[in-house]
Amino acid sequence: MKYLLTGASGFLGRHILAALPKGAVVTLGRGPENAIECDLASSVPDLPPVDVVIHSAGKAHMVPKTQEEGEEFFRVNLQGSKNLLQALEDSRALPRQLVFISTVSVYGRESGEMISENHPLEGESPYALSKIEAEREMERWGEKNGVPVLILRLPLIVGDSAPGNLGRMIRGIQTGRYASIAGGKARKSMVLAEDVAELIARVGGQRGVYHLTDGYHPSFNELETAIAAQLHTRILLKLPIAVAKVLAKIGDLLPFFPVNSRLVDKMSLDLTFDDSRAQRELSWAPRSVLDFRFLDIKGQQANQ
């Protein structure tokens, strides 16, 4: 089996690369460390024949502040996907499998319990909309060319050097600048990067859309407690929901303020996704994210 992996230097991409057979992977990305150096957002590369294509490259982990920043999501996530599909069509042989890494952000939900893959795609952010359109491009291309397309919609990903909200949470707990809100009761779907990578390494001919979660959906309190215990510290600041909402109103007016309504909603509302389809059809058997050794990334997080 020969693999083409985009985004191999990214957070999830590094885990996928480590799970694939050594010597069997062609990496594609913007940096010179890749076998094929190419910016998919602006170029259509020449590709060798491969059996499985894993499209992990993409733009995430930021809220755009300008129209230009919003358009960048479409340039990277949508146009980049179109250019990859064009390159595959231009290559000497089509792959036997295409795997696309997507996100639960496509639903546009701030709250909900055990949301299924059939839920309407109502995301309105540039990130969500660019992923929705990219998913549709992948599905159309797969049907046209007879290639099975596997779309994985992922929640918060836990692993070494985690970016985004988890990375900020770990650094905040480590430095004593993290605040637990509403008792940390809200439950969130999460998934281990290593588990996602191991699943991708053994796919073969599957098609369809699947959620991947850890199956446990820990509360913020459980996650905070696990991280603090491994870092040998404790949560110093705990805000009742009423206090948090008052502070959020200030943050809504002052962009530099650390608390706003969006953050309070994220930390006080349940948002979980049902992965039973993946368990049935992909033999998905995940581990709880609470088993992850957050202590292993203490030094890395401190140096970022």
C-alpha cells in the first residue's frame, strides 16, 4: 500500500504519519520537509500513483477578525481540496480510497447531546462553511470517479503539543491563569489523536461520514482535574455561572478581555456527538482522553 498524506507536519498529520508504514508514505505540504513541496491553496501538484489519499491539511484554530482572514479559510480548506482532487484526476491512476479530515463545527452547534451524522449542517463561520463545501466536493468527486470517500468529523483532538483551546487550557492551568466556570459540569466530545491515526492506518474501501469521539465525553471538571493532577498543581480560580456571565458582558465589549459570552457558552453547555456508527461499521474502539498523559506535554507547552 502506498499513501499520500497532506498536512503531515500539522498536529493530527504528525500522528497519522507515525501510524502509517514507514517508507510507504508520500507527504505533500508547503514545507521543504515534504516529499512534494506544494501549497495546495494555489497550485495543482503532480502526483505519483498511490492507493490511499489522506487529506489532513487545513486551516483551523482561529476566529477571523477581517474579511481577508475569513476568505483564507476558503482558500486553504476549499480551494486546496479542489486542487488536490484535480491533481488526483490528472495522475496516472486513481487511488482506491480517499480519507478527508473534517470537523463537527459543520453543524454550527454550541450545545446538544449525542448529535448524529444526520444532523443538518448549519455552521455559519468561515471555518465551518469551508469544510462543508470541501466535504461536498469530496463526495461529488468520489461518486464521479468511483473512489470510496471516508469523511471523519472530529471534535476537540487530544494529543502531544495540542493547539487551539486544549493547548491554551493546559498552559492556563500550568501558569495559574485558568478559571473553571460553572463547576466544570459541561460535557464535551473529544478524541485522542493517536486513536484517529490508528483507525486511518487500517481503513480499506470504507465510505461515508463518521464521528470519532472517545465514547466517554468528559466534563470540563474531569479534564481540568486530570491535567492539574498530572502537572502537580490545582485550579486556583472557580467562577459561578452568574459571575462568569457578568464578566462575559465586559469581554463582549473589550476584545482583549479574557472572558466573553462565546467562551462562557463553550464551558457551560454540553456538546457531545454520537460515534456509534463508527463503532458498528469501522470497528472503532477508542480510549478515554482522560487516560492521556498530559504530563508528557508539560515541557512542550511551556516552551510554546
